[in-house]
Amino acid sequence: MSLEGKAALVTGAGQGIGRACALALAEAGARVAVVDLKQEAADATLALLPEPSRHLALIANVADSAAVKEAFAKTATAFGRLDILVNNAGTGTGPNDGSAKMYELMAQKNAEIARGETPKTHVEQAIYMEDEGWRAVMAVNLDGAFYCTREALRIMAAHDIRGSIINIASTAVQSGEGPLHYVTSKAALVGMTRALAREVASRGIRINAVAPGPTDTPLMRSIPDEWISSLEKAIPLGRLAKPSEVAAAVRFLASDEASYVTGSVLVANGGSYFF
Ligand SMILES: NC(=O)c1ccc[n+]([C@@H]2O[C@H](COP(=O)([O-])OP(=O)(O)OC[C@H]3O[C@@H](n4cnc5c(N)ncnc54)[C@H](O)[C@@H]3O)[C@@H](O)[C@H]2O)c1
């Protein structure tokens, strides 16, 4: 699965799955642009890559189309090409999105169950969610993936590159488990993957998604412990994924080994749901 001679850009690569993807692609020989909201986080990932001077660390908010444009222009200038994009940047929360209320209700319901009562509490988010909370998650997970994909396609089309774009979706698309805006955004990302796979196939550009199950990253550590242990119990392999295990799926789809795979969702979820 050599990626020698190829150039890649990974969003949200300052930690977690994005960092593992940057590492996997760089170890396979690609030059990698590590993009994150935070420059220190991008720099920290860059320092972990083999021969850091071959790669780039860039700051950009994927929800800001002007910032995205600039990051891709810098990447194209530095590497002279772009073969691989990993749309990994994502978030599960936004301001006033009702999540604090939902966690409070969840704790209330768990306490009712622990007392041996029939639970009366409704654990819900939609009725407590303000517009800005909904928008904040859509802006990163969906708009951001579109802005980055559009720039990548512009570069690939201009240089006649048969590139590969990988969108990080989630098992939540299938299960429906997770915050409302998050699950909705990831389902839309799968729709975008399929529609674009058809649209750009004639150029030889492939678009796929990877759907990780719960993965041991800083994002996952921000949710309540009892939620994590109940997730683990529902996974046939009995544990969370390691970021490197998700990155291995991404590296495969990025490589020529996956030359006949497009419009697919590759699931790395320990067997918890079958797509
Ligand atoms: N961890 C899991 O269990 C899990 C499961 C399924 C899918 N995913 C998806 O995998 C991706 C990575 O998840 P993770 O657990 O590594 O997350 P994380 O929160 O640990 O890391 C995300 C990184 O993205 C960066 N980022 C956030 N918003 C950004 C923005 N607007 N622009 C640029 N960078 C931004 C953050 O600074 C951070 O470095 C996300 O899309 C997430 O939805 C994660």
C-alpha cells in the first residue's frame, strides 16, 4: 500500500483519528498537510511524522470556506499536487445545542432506574436545541467536508489527478445513537459520499467513507463514563477501536489497492452494526 509520490491533506489532524490518519499516510510515503483549528496541535502531529520537513502543519477552521481555500492553496503550492483528502474534522457539540440538558436528563433517568423505579424521565435533545447549536455542528461536519472536498476536486481536476477522498462518517449513521445534529450530519456525509462518487467517477476520482464505531480519542473521553462502558458492552469485539485501526481503513481507501472501490462505506466498528 505504498503512497510514495502522493500528497495528502487531513483535516482535524491535531489529535485522535486525524492524527492517526496523518501518521499512517506519511508512514506509507505520502507527503501530508496536517490541518487543525489549533496551530500547536497541528505542529505536535507534524513532529510525530517521519521526516517532518517533508510535511506541512496548517491552521484552518473547515467551517470557514475562505480559510479552507487558503489551506488548500498553500498545500498545492508546497506539494505541487493533491492526491488524497481525509475529511476527518468533526464535532459532536455546539453552543446551546441542548446537550447539557440531555446529559442531565440521562443522569436523572439512570437514578430512577437505580432506585428500582419505572423511569419517567424523557431523555431528549431536540426541544432544548437552539438554532446556533444545530448550525455549529452542521457547519463543521457537513459544510466543512463540502468546502474541503470542493477545493480538493478543483486541484485534482486541474492536474488530472485520479485522487481519493475519504470522509469520516460514523456507525451512528446506522444505529441512530448519538446527539441529534451529529447523527444527522454524518448521515448527510454518507449521502454526499455516494452522490459525489457518481459525479466524479468519470475523472477516476474515488470518494468513500469510513464509519468508525466508538474510538478511543479525546472526543470519546469527553462523554460520560457510564455511556462508554455501555457502548463497550454492545461491541462484539468488546472494546473501543484504536485510532490506528480506523487509520488503517483510511490508508487502504487512499491507496491504489482500493482502485475499484468508490461510493462505499467501510465500517470499522468491532461488529456492533452491519452496514
Ligand atoms: N472517536 C469516536 O468514537 C468517533 C466515532 C465515529 C466517528 N468519529 C469521527 O471521527 C472524527 C475524528 O474524531 P476524534 O474522536 O478523533 O475527534 P477529536 O475531538 O479527538 O479530534 C478532532 C480534531 O479536529 C479538530 N477540529 C475540530 N473542529 C475543527 C474545525 N472546525 N476545523 C478544523 N479542525 C477542527 C480538533 O481541533 C481536533 O484536533 C470526527 O469526524 C468524528 O465525528 C469519531
